[in-house]
Amino acid sequence: MAAGSNLIYIVAAIIGIGVVSQILSDRFQIPSVLFLIASGIVLGPEVLGVVNPDSFGGGLSAIVGLSVAIIVFEGAFHLRIQKLREAPAATIRVITVGAMIALLGTAAAIHFLLGSPWPVSFLIGALLVATGPTVIAPILEVVPARDRVEALLETEGIVNDVTAAILAVVIFETIVADVTEPGAVLTLFAERLGIGVVVGAVVAAAMVYGLRYVDLSPGNAPQNARLLVLAGALVAYGAADFIATEAGIAAVATAGVLLGNADIPYEEDISAFKGDVTLIVLSFVFIALAALLDFETLVRLGLGGLGVVAVVALVLRPLLMFLSTRGDRFTTGEKWFMSLVGPRGIIPASVATLFAIQLRAEGLTQAADTLVGTVFLVILVTVVFEGGLARQIAEYLDVIPMRVLIVGGGKVGRTLAERLEDRGENVVLIEHDPDIIQIARNAGHTVHQGDGTDTDVLRSAGAGNAKIVVAATGDDDVNLLVAQLANSKFDPETIIARANNPNNVDAFEELGVRTISSVLATAHAIDNYIERPALMNWMSEIGRSGDVQEIEVTSEEIVGRTVRDIGPELPDGCLIALVARDGETSVPSADYTVQRGDRITVIGGHDAVREAMAFVHPDA
């Protein structure tokens, strides 16, 4: 009775800790993994001793196994095949070549620095390939990086979560079965993967059929759909594991991928429910991991363990990222940001916990200790430093851009996007025409498919944190509605609308919308070419050899000084052309005194202007 009562208290505490950890994660924008690990250590045998490997009797392995099944299913459910097809070459290289570099390099580091046998080294290396969306998502909430950066990191996390888990299962089986012959390893891999794929596909087909064609009770269909999917995931894991040990993970991964890519009803309800269930099981996994952790194990890892962390985070990660993202799609700063932000989390911890329990049951205590200690150390260090310092890293590397949303992917929208992206801004196009979307994506633009007059489409495209919204379609009514929606729902700093009919300009501006008339702009450009040919020829080079930029003054080196004094300190080939203060813009005289908060316009050569921007506003 006492043991049962204790178990009730432990389960209640674990669930409560999981909920609180998620709340703290959302509040401070730090991966919940960090709070779960800390809680596990406090409850574990090294501190309070409330939770230990014997707390759950002989059921710990089963509890963790089912938890891992739900976690893997959750990750696989969000893996969209269409997104992989549309993914740029750099993303494909990261999840293939990059993953292989991480696997081989990590295994080698563990073997040579910790003296572990090759099979155990490869097992840990396979697990540490995975980053995971649950640790990446909070970081990207704090760091609004460019969409191409977010897309690569998110896709890497989702794909590697699944592939790392399956690969680790195969390696684990070779350790337990003491298989060393390459042919036997290949057979084992084929058996486990094949059984898992077949069982997962059968269960997924049954779930799709049930969701689409079976009457799930109209009054309570969403709830029944959620329960059906949860039961299906657990059945897939249990059935495959019954047929062949450790085939369950491949089964739930297969079922998750197939179901996530099927057109099923109640998908949003199912996804939200699975996220809540995953939150609870994560608490069990991390606290169980901490309960298995012996601080003496970490001490025994010593400098070798820290060396493994350094190799994983500071050598292999930059190597695979720079090799995978070669070319000019990503800036050097973005490559370094992605290199220095790759924390490990859910899959390494959950699968390592499951395997450690089973290794100890097989009498392989040393392998279990090395597995738990190394995975724990890498997770702790990467989450604390890479997750906690992500914002500072991003600011230092200057990878947080101005976010611009352009509604309309036609020639005007694409041309504007090209110019803004050339300056390093984060631009998202919104377009509903599939042909135009294809053209824009082929040109390398980020395109969100949908109707720009729909508030939900604007929100999902990032209007909530956009600094500028541009309505650039060929329909003035659409442009006006987009401008009004953006202003009332999202309140960006600047809203600009294209007016195709010059007669609509006054109506637009009466509503407070900054308006550019296509007709008047073309006429003014032609007139400028007639009257000011030299200026217009130079202006046509903006973005290539020449540049004009407006920037706020924040540098103490120039505040309170005159333009005459500042001029010689600017890079050669550029000058201050305009100064805006209190809503008024003027051409400054040599004796004009610059104040903090002034917005100055710098004109000159492309590189010189960029250097001047850093001089005027060091934090830009």
C-alpha cells in the first residue's frame, strides 16, 4: 500500500513538474528540456532521492518505451514530404551529408576520447545527430531569423529526430545481440526496419480509414479522432515490438509520417492533443534519465567528456553546416549562427533512457553509464549555452533582419523582394496563384501560399512580427484591404500600398496608407532621366556598386558633433546627404550638429555605405 501511495505521489509530481516546466519555457523562451533536467536532478537519487530506478518497480522500461513511442510519433507526424521536395539543396545536404558527418565524427570522438567500444560509440553518435523541433522552436521564438534559416533548422530537427531514432535502434540491437558481421548487421537492419514499416503502414492505413469513413459520433468526433490516433500510435509500437524487439520505433515513425501526410480530418485538433500528451511523457523521460544519472559517472567522463562536447558543438557542427550550406544563399553570419545553435534534446534523452534501462538489464552497466553520462552532458551544455545565449549569438553575428511582408508575388513584388533580400532583409511573399508561386520559388524567394486578404494567412506568414507590410498586387481593392487589415490587426511600423489607378491615390492616403502610384512613379522616373540623367544613372546602380541607406544615430562617437567633424571619419566614397529630426528632413550644412535619434541618410559606394552604417549605429 505504501509503495502504491508513493507511486501515486511520484506520478502526480512528475506531471506537475512537466506542466510548470512548459509554462516557464513559454515565459522565458528557453527550451523546457532545461527545466525538466534540473527537476529530474533535484528529484533524483543524487539530491532528494524521491525518484530512483526502482520507483516504478519493473515497469520503468515499459513506461519509457511507450513514452518514446509517443515522442517519435509526434516528431514524425510533423514531417511533411512536400516540404522536403521544396527544400533547397542546402537543407537536403544538412539532413544527409551533414548527418553522416555528425554520426561518424561523434562516434570517433567518443571512441578515442572516452575509450568506448565502437558499437557503443556509434550508438551515442546516432542519438546525438538529432537536434529536434522542441529545442529549436523556443530559440526561433527568441531569435526572429530569416525564413531560410528557420526553415533549415526546423527541417533538420524534424527529419533527424526520426532518422536518428531508427538508426540508433539498429545499432542498439547489434550491441544486445552481439552482432559484428556486416552481413548480419545488414540483415538485422532490414528485419527491424521492414517489420516496423509494414506494421506502421498497416496501422496508419487503418487510422486514415477510421478518420475518413467511420462515423466517430458527430457530437464528439474531434475527441474520438484524437483518441484513435493516440491508440494507433501505441498499437503500432506494441505490435511491432512484439513481432521483433526494437522494431516499434520504426513502426511509430512510419505511422506518423504516413498519417501526417494524409489528408485527414481534425488534423489541428489531433496535433494539439498529441503535443499535450507529449508534454506529459517528456516529464517521465527526463526525470527517469536524471534518476539513472550518477554524478560519479560524469566525473569519470572527466576531460574526455568535455572534449566530446567540444567536438560535437564546436568542430563537427560548424564543419557540417559550412559544407552543407556552401554557396551564397546564406550569409557567413547565418552559417555561424546555425553552427553555434544546434542543441540536443528530446530524442537523444528519451531513446538513451530507454536503451540505458535495457542495457543494465542485460548486464552492460558500463555501456549504460557511458550512454547516459555522455548524452546528458551534451544535452545540458548545448541547451544551456546554445539555447540560453542564442539571442546574444544572433545579435553578435547580425542575423536578425528587418522582416518585410509583400502581398503579391507578381513582377513588382518579386523585383522588390530581390532588392530587399540583396540588402539582407527577411522577405516573405504572399501569393495564391500556383504558377506565380512556382516562378517566385524558382527565383529563390520565400513564398507563403494563400489569400493576402485573409487575416489567418497574414498571421501565419509572419505579419505579427513584420516591420513593413507592402500590398503590391495588381488590384487596388485588394491592396487597400490588405493595408487596412495589417494596420488594424498587426500594427507594423510601415504599411505601403501600390495604387495601379492614380485616381485612387488620394483615397488611399486619406485612410492613412502610404501609397505608391505605378503610373505616377513611372512618369517621375522618365522625367528624372530627362532632367537628371547623371543622378538616375547612379541610382540605377543602387544595390550593386552604389547604395543609399537611412539609419538612426546611436553611436556616442558622433552624437553632439557637427557634420564637418564627422565627415573625415566616414569611409572614403560616402557622405551624409540628409538628416531627419522631429518629422522634418533637410540637407544638413557643415555646421549641423547631429543628435541621438536623428535619422541620417548616407549615400555612396555599396561597401562604404555599409561601413558607415556600422559607424553610425553599431548595434544595427
